[in-house]
Amino acid sequence: DILRRDAKAALLLLNQLYASGKDVGAVLNELSTLTRDLLLHKTAPEGGTALLSGGYDSATLDRLSGHSSVRLLYLASTLQKTTADLYYSTNRRTDAELCLLRLCDESLSGDL
């Protein structure tokens, strides 16, 4: 959903995971790991295999890797910053939702 820039679907999925008891920090960590793997898969297709998390098969990475390295770097850095800031958050769910919105629409990043 994020790679398709579908904020509504991403937020609904987060809500579904949250309602079933999933910690939003864990969700963002999983997204961060996937983004890292996609970035490695794209930028170092031959030598980067040993660096992958092992959580995603090559077919999944191939299917999702049609995005620019710049976009993947933006996703990775945004996820890293939000995940680090969750420690100090008074409302982790809202912070995770705001992160998803920024991931789907870079114009919301606050860099006006």
C-alpha cells in the first residue's frame, strides 16, 4: 500500500493490525526491515544477498523492487526516524499513522 502511495489502505491495515493487538513499533520495524531489504536488493543485486534479513523471498523482493533508490532511501530514513522517536512518544499509534501518511505522500514530510 505504501509503495502504491495508497494512504487509506495503509492506515486501514495499520488499524486492523493495531486492533488485533500488534504493536505499532513492531509494524514500523517490519516495514523498515522490508525497505532495507528492497534497497539492498536494488542497489547490490549480486553481492547484497548475504546482507538481507532473510524475512522475504527473492520473488517478493523482485515484485516490490520497481521503485527508485531515492524513494527507498526516503522510506527507510523516515521509518528509522519515526521508530527512534517512538520511545519518547505520548501516542505511538498517532505517530505511526503520521509516518504512514508521510511515506505515502512526501509532500507531507514537513519540508515546505
